[in-house]
Amino acid sequence: MNVFADYLMYIKVIVQRWRQGSEDDFWREFSTASGKRLMYTAIVDRLAQERKENDSEMASRAKQEYGDEFSKVFCYKKNGACFVKVKACDIAKQYRKLKNITDDMDTES
């Protein structure tokens, strides 16, 4: 992805979070303990950390659910060889796809 595409994707995610509740809810979540509103970069950092934690949990769920079949389902081919996926974000993305869970941050690449 290019920088502009990343920017647009995070704007979309921020807007979605904004619409999940009230304006007060949003700023309660994205403000410092003293009440100062976070800037764009800090909000993106917090959302990225949340995404990382969610992907990790989903990857663990996939490993547990698929058990011995995990290495057959969560793999990719490179130069004719098959490799088991190890990155939580890649596993979570495929798990969401298998379970028909929509996620606007998943890209087709």
C-alpha cells in the first residue's frame, strides 16, 4: 500500500469507530487521562495496537479450532513449496475470510 492509501484506510476506520457510539464515547476512548484529545497519529497507533491484539486472539482461535488441519488450511505456496502461515495478521485475515467475517481493513493482497 502507498502512504495515501494507508491514510484513507485509517480515516475510514476512525470514522467507523466514531459512528459506533456518541461523540463523547469516541473522545472518552481517544483522550488522555487529563481529558486532552489525542491527535490523528496517536489514534491510529491505538487502533493499530488494538488490531494487532485482535489478530493475535483470532490466530490463536484458528490454531485451536483447526488443530491438526491448521497447517493444511493456513498455508501458502512460494516457488513451488508450501509454507505454513505464522504471522497473526495473515492467519486472522484468512480465518475471517473462511468464516465470512467482513473487515474493511483486509485487502486482497
